[in-house]
Amino acid sequence: MSNRAFYFVIAMVVVPIILWGVWFNASEHSKDRIKSLFDSTIERACFESIKGRLNDPETAYLIKDESLRNANLLDRPDVYGERTIKIDIRAKNAFGAYVVQRFECTAVGKEIK
């Protein structure tokens, strides 16, 4: 096997296995940071607006809940074009324990008020 073929095998087989292992062992808030780069939903915008008010915003991550997402999509705007977006966030509290909290944001179109 030539050097070129050897490096090709490493690049195509070994590197993805290592990356999968790193992803599998990463913490949820680390994974959420990566996922946020590809997520442009209104729930993500609500999460970003609330994140600064948490005790430990570095450990916070958005919990994906399909039933909550469907409820947000079916919620009709009021007379002023506003609608309430509900999200669940898991973050560390002041004692260092992870807790799930539900927050609400007011959205007008695709913007958070």
C-alpha cells in the first residue's frame, strides 16, 4: 500500500470514528453550541434572548421537544401580530445542579420582543 492510499484510508475511516467518539462523549451544552450554528428557528432566538439571565449561561442548552414545537407552530398571533413562544432550557442553578425551566418569549413575526 502506498503512502497516499494509507493516508486516504486514515482520512476516510479513522478520523470519522474519532469524531463520532468525541461527539458521543461531549456534554449536552457543548453539543448545543455546535447545533446552534445550524439552527435558525424562533425557539433558538428565544433561547438566545433568555440565556443571559440565567445563573450559569455557559451550561445552558435548549431541549428539543416536538410537542412544544408543534404547539408553538399552531399558536396563532393575536391582534397585534404577537405570539407566545414556549421553550424548555436545562441549565445549572445556583447550587450547581441541572434543572429544567420553561420560559416564554413574545415574538412578532420572526423577531423576539
